[in-house]
Amino acid sequence: MNQTVSSIVESALNGDTGAVARLEAVSHELRQDDGEPSLLLQASAVSRVLRALDQGEVDPEDVQKWATFVRTGYVTGSSIKVRPLRIDYEAEFEDPMVEAIARMGEIGDSVDGVLERPEIKKLMNALIEAV
């Protein structure tokens, strides 16, 4: 990955939901060399996104796109086929991270598309209690 793309990916992995929109513009440059280690998503970033969603600081659609990116390793909607980035989750928090990211990925769906405050709090508490 070139430095600009790397810094955008790093921003996304730090919980910047707006970074995914910037990645959409450069999705053709999203590639990870075989020798590069996996990227690491930490529980603190997931908590940061949940907190921002709870406080209305981020658009739910951006949260959904962010969750999809950190889950799949690529930007959806691109017409260019890319190999997904390898993104690992912080091991001791993996289960609650998977649950929170999956739930955020459902935002906008016709069945489970709304993430209400009580559920956001429950997901955040599960991350805190995981250790």
C-alpha cells in the first residue's frame, strides 16, 4: 500500500468512519503484499465508533460502511476486483468485536437496520467486560 492509502486505512482502523469514503476513491490501490503482517483492529476503535454513533456524531450509513470494511477488508461497491486486506481483531476482545461489527454492518437493512441506544450500550459494555 502506498503511504497515503496506508494512512487512510490506519485512520479507518482507529475508528474514523469517514475514512471509508476516502478509501472508495482509492480502492484500486488497496492491496497488501503477501509478506506484510495482518492489520490489527482494536476493541478501542470499535468502542469509539459505537460511542460516536450513540452520541449522534457519525452518520449511521458511514458506520455501516465502516463495519463492512473492517469485517471484509475491502470497500464494497467498487467495480474493481481487489484482494481483501487481512484485518485481525484484538484477540482478547474478538467475540464482542465480531458481534458489534456484525450488528453495525446491519444498519440500514430492512429487518435489523436500526441500532438503538440500549443495544449500543450493551455492545459497548460487552467490549469492556471481555477481559
